[in-house]
Amino acid sequence: MTLERTTGLSVSAQLSLVGRATEQAAIGALLDGAGAGGAALVIVGTPGVGKSALLEWAAATVGDRFRVLRTAGTVTEFGLPYAALHQVVRSILRHTNGLTAHHRLALDVAFGGTSGASPDLYTVATAALELLAEAAVERPVLLLADDAQWMDPASQQVLAFVARRVASDRIVLLATNRESEPGFLLDATIPSMGIAPLDPESAARLLDVVAGRLDPDIRSLLLDAACGNPLALLELPRAVHVYANARPGQLPLTARLEDSFLARIGEFGAVTRTLLEVAALNDSDDVAEIAAAVDLLSGGDIAPALDPAVSAGLIAVDGTAVRFRHPLIRSAILQRLGPDQRRACHAALASVIAGRPDRAVWHRAAAALRPDATLAVELERHAERAIERGAPANAVRALERAAQLSENGRDRRERTYRSAVLAYAVGRPEDGERLRRSYRDLVDGEHDGLRSEWLNELAGADRGGDQRITALLDLAARAKVAGDDELATDFLRASALRCWNLRPGRPVGRQVIAAADQLAVADVPTRAELLAYGSPFDSAELVRALIAQVPAANRDATTTYRLAHAAACAGAVDVSEGLLIEAAERLRTKGQLYTLGRALSLLAWSAMRRGHWSHAVAAAEESTRLCAETRQPFWEASSLVAHAAVAGFRGDFGSAQDLLARADRLDSRRLATIEAATLVARAAIASGQGNYERAFAFLARLHDPAGGAYHPAHALWSLASMAEAATACGEVAAARALLVGLPPEVRGTTSPTGRMNLGIAGAVLADHDESEAMFAEALRIDMTIWPYERNRLLFTYGKWLRRGRRVRESRDYLREARDGFDGLGARPLAERAREELRAAGERSDSRIEDIWDVLSPQEIQIASMVAQGLSNRDIAKGLFISHRTVGSHLYRMFPKLGITSRGELQRMAAEHHL
């Protein structure tokens, strides 16, 4: 029963009465601002606290000014792919004419309207965003998503995707999520508002309106029992007798409310109770379906059976739909329902909707009491259809139930394994962990045992060092003997990746490569990865040669990404940057945000090392958003650290520290790669601030085998920085010791990046008598692809010349270094170069700001794509935003740049080398 039904008050009056003015004001502000841009808000609270009422108030407030779209999750949701999303957009599907053919097809396949290549979930999400933006052209859209925690996973992910991207569209998304229940919309990047219980005064006012004059003891009992919960204040007065003799604290509030509902239900006849049971179990609110199922169960006329439940305020019948007044009514019915009656209701529903196999199969599965091979196969096919429709997360549950219904052990093991692997792949580790344990209990034989070990690896259950890597190599050999080449390769790649993440260059890395030879691994991307991960110091040329064997026309998005990662780990940043740009473009086209986030993180590091800092920041910023969205904390942290390093180089120290603080909060199980990269960024900040002692201390830790940041590759790639910091703070002897103490495989590296760093460090740390020759040798290195290191070498040599009283010679080097630093945007070093030039007797004016400095990272991305001649729709597709958002960005960018057209932007990009 709602407050309006009880008291005759309007929705607005209800909420004002119970003290929700603050929440109304917050939502009202979002609605008022929808003309200029959209917003999203997730309302979080306990059952009955008034979350749904706020959605109803919002709908009543906007009236016809907005197009109101609704969807709601139910506790009996079976997880049909995109069911909740379809509920939202079905009334605006006519606007698909305004979408690209690619996005129209993605929605058609996702909703089961046609067959086609499986769309990536994020392609579907982008199509849904574009569809909502098209509908919002006519009038703003208010999207209400109630009880989002119960919606199918694919729909939750799409709604979360939309919520993050509506700022430039006339879309307001309001969702509710139960407190303490997980959901994709509960994300730090999506604004939320917690709803607290009513204060004592508001609670008393509401109770007095609802219940009238009460005995003071009863009134006090009700207020204590309700704990400020509005639903409790509406419902408990009707069933005081249920708990009047118990202390309020003996039952949780939710249980007391459910008891109140059950007390009313117990007064109904058998047919009415059956109707409520069927309605509670059905995954649809279709009254015809419910009536037909009740007919099968009771053979009675249900028309009179509806009235008692409606009169009692438990359900509402709206045309062809039956709705429970509150989810707690449904949960109360389900809790009292015995297993036999539950199965009978499911069987009746399955019979009624036999023509809807995607739904019927779940009711049949719920009705099954024993294994059923035919039903298990149907559930497996259902899972395959979910994957084909771009909703692999929805397939996990179907495969798990199919395994439970399998008649023989082999099928049960196979389906449990597939379900577990899929759970980890789609970012559902809680499900993966449960299924991993289930599979472990089913193991029967060598191959099953190997698969169980692979699930352990996916779960990160064993984080050992060399011992685990050796174990993985043994598992790879055993998998090869068992005839599972794919699993053998998986074990090999996992062992090599552990070498890279934990401590590259150890002898066990060569064992990985030897194992690949023994197992005759011929796949080129895999060979490149194993070489780069297992032996990065002498594999650069081999990796380059392997990459050259794969023509661009033969590289799909994933292959390109894998080759790029190998090149990056081998220190071939010139190759990795180009491949990562290509991989990002291909991944954007496919809508593969999960891998795109990783590719952009690697691109940020490669672009940073190449001196392409604006592109590095744009890649890092986008990667941070995507990796947060796809729940990849390792890669999110990597992107934040790359962004922080560039900020440090540029002299934006406050932003750099903030970025590192965000990275520190992300992952408590950090690998050496992230620890090392973080120290590189901290050193960049300290060096930029002139605190060379701290910079040297940070970089020296990369050389300490006993420390958690020991990573010989990062130590090698930062040798030049370490040497220069040591020289500036008087730690030359300590730096020389670190240089001499490098492992033999590091000193003997064939990697151009490594040789360059060794050359610069050797020159900077050389004895005075040898410095001239060492600097000359270092300056002969072709450092075209490392402009930052080249300019630092010029700067250091210029300083050395000036301090040696060779002032005239020093000016050329210092001037070139200054100009190079200005071009990069390395403000701290540019200013120091100016100071040195002034000391050498040459005037040096302040730097002219780069024209692109006024743009945000995403605006730089958009400007770059406009410069390539891409349309707003093409840019939107690539950045996973609506084309109207692109237009909004351009509208804000043009005044910043002092231009008025795309043509001017393209000319500016060509002239200023964007």
C-alpha cells in the first residue's frame, strides 16, 4: 500500500511530509539542467526507505516535458541478455533509423531480432547511447531504472556505460540499488546518493497521518519497530498483532515487514495465494501468463482471486500487467513457498510459455528435481546464444545450471570448467571462485587436474616466484602430452608473463623460451610474447623480425595488441607505439573496450618514452576511464602512473601526486612492474622539483633485489635519469656501483633502448678525464626516437662544458636543449636550461605556450581525429560516446583555439604538429 492510497496525498506531498526535500532538490536540479546537458544518479538505500518513490516523484515532476523510459529488475530475473535494456528502449526503437548500420545491427543481434556476428557488449552499449541521444533530440529523456541490482548483467553494464557518458546529451538517468548488494551501477565514477531512514520527527508525522490516533504505547512500539523506514511506517500498523509481544530488535526490520505481508496473505483463499506465488516466480508481469499457469495448477476461475490481493494493497493490475507494490512482498511470498509448490509453479509457467524457449528453459530448469541431459543441452545452447548476442556474462549462470543438470560426470566437468573460465574472462571473479572450487571437487584424471591448475592461475591463487614459474612449465609439458595444445600454450604464456611482471631477465626466463622450443610453439605472436617476457634484454631484434613476418593485412585487433605488447616489453618503443595505435583503432572498431583499455595503457608508456606527451596523456586518461569501467585495477594503475610521470616531466607536480595517490588506492596486490613504474614517476616529480637526492633514492630502489620494486627492465630504461640525478646530488660513487652491479644479461643487452641508457649513464658518470670521449660517444647515438633523453644529454653536456670554462661551446648545446625541452613541454628542465644559458652570457626569453595546452586530453584526442578527416559519428564510435557529445566538445574547443570551423582546426593541426 502506498502513502497516496492510504492518505490521499499526492506524491509530492508524501515526500515533503516524510522529510525528503533534500533528495527532491538534488533530483530536481538534475532535471532542471537537462536542457543543457545530462546527468546520472544512483539512489542507494535499504528496502522500503523510499528509493522507488523518488523515481515516481521524478516522473510526476517532469510530466510531458520529458520522454520517460522505465525498466525494473526483479529478484526472479533469469538473466536473459539485455532484457532490462530492451524494456528501456523498446518504445524508441523507431529512432534506430538515425544510427549507423553497424549500431543498428548490434542492437538487432543483441535483442535477438536477427542473427549476425557477435557484437561486443560495448558496441551494444554505444548503440544504446546513440539511440537515447537521438530520442533526446525531440525532448529530454528521463530514464528510470529501479532495483538495478536484479537486472541481467549485460543490461546493468550498458546502463552503467550510459550513465558515465550522458553529460553532453539531454538524458537524465536515475537508478536505484539496494544497499549492500553489488551492481555495475555502484561505481565511483557514477554519482550516487544514499537515502537514510527518516528522522524521529518526520517518522512520527508520517505514522500519525497513516494510522491516526493510536494508543501511546502502540505508537511508541511502532516507531521503535519501524526505525524510520517509510514502508514500515505504512505497513506495520496493519499487523501489530504479528510482533506486539516481541521486542523490536528480535527480528530484522525486513523480516518484520515480510511477516506483516505474510499475515495478510494468510487470510486469502487458496487460488489467490497460488496466483501470488506464480506472479512472484514469473520473470514477466504478463497477467495472461500468470492466469494460464494458475489455471493449470488449480483449474479455478482466477478473476475473483485478483481482487483480495489488490484490495489488500499487495498487487496492482494495470491493463495486462500485474505488479507487486513493493519487492519485499515478492520476497516474502518466495520465502514461504515450499520446494514442491515452487517446482509446480515453475513447471506450469514453462508449459504456458513453451513458445518462448529462452524463458521457458529457465522455468523448466527451476522445476527440475533430478539431472536431465536434454535440458542441460538446451541450457548450454542458451548460453551460446547469449555469447552470440554479445552478453557473455549472462552465459555464466546458464552453463553452471547446465552442469548441475548433466547426467554424466564428463559433461558436468566440461560445463563447469567453461563456466568458470568465462566468469573470470568477463570480470566476475566471485562467480569464478565459486565455480573453481566446484570444478576442483569434480576432477577425475590428468587432464581435469591440469584444467584445475589453469583455473588456479586465472584466480591468482598462487603468487609464488621462480618455483611457480617452473611449475607452470611442467604443467605446459603435461598439457602437451595430454593433447591439449591450447592449454599448454596458456601455461607457457602465463609463466612468461610472470617472468616479466615479477623480475625479468632471470635464468628461469630462458627456461620458458627453451620450453617453447621443446613444445614446438609455432604461433608468431606467442613466440614474440615468450621472447619479450622471458628474455627482454636480448630479444628486441628477434621480436622485430617476428613482427615483420605478420603483414598488417593478416593482423586482427588481438594479434596486433599482442605483438605490440611484446615490442614494448623488449624495449622497441618505436615499433610498439605504431602497433598500439593500430591496435587501438582496430579495437575501437570492434568495440572491445576490455583490451582497448590495456592497449591504451601501453600506448601511454610508449608515447611517453617517444616524447609524444600530449598523446601519452590522452591515451592514459582514456585508458584510466576504460580500465575502471571494465574493472582492471592493474592496468588502471599503470595508466595513472604513466599520466603522473608525464605530469612530473611537465612540472605539474600537484596533478602528478594526485594521480599517484589514486593509483596507490587501487591495488593492494601490486606486482613489481607497477611498483617500479611508480618509482619512475616519483623520481620524475622529485627531479622536476630539484630534489635530486630523492629522485636518485627512488631510482636506486629499482636495483635492489630484496625490494618489491626490483625490476631490471625498468632499472635499465631509467639508467640515464638515475645517473643525472646522482650527478646533481653528489651520489656519483653510489650510481657507479649500481652501474657496475647490473646483472650480466642487463649489461650485455642488445636492446636499442637499453644501449642508449647505458651510453648516457656511462658518459654522465665517467671520470673527468674520460668524460669528453664518453660524451662524444653518447652523442653519436641516434636518439631520434628518444627526444627527452637526447635533450637531457645535450643539457648535461652543456652544463659540463660551461663548468669547464668552455662557455662559448656550451651555448649551442644548452640552446638546443632548451628548444627541445620547450617542444616537449618539459618546463622544469627548460627553465634550468635558460638559467644555464643566462649564466653562459646569453639572453633566453620565456617559452611561448603550446597552442594545444588549453585543451583537455579528450579534446586533444578529438582534435587529432578531426585532423584525420573523421566525422563526428566516426569519432563518437571510436571514443564510445555519442556523436552529440563530440559536437559539444568541438563547440567548446573552437573558442579556446580562436577558430570557428573544422577546416581551421585541420589546418592548425597540420601547422602545429598535433
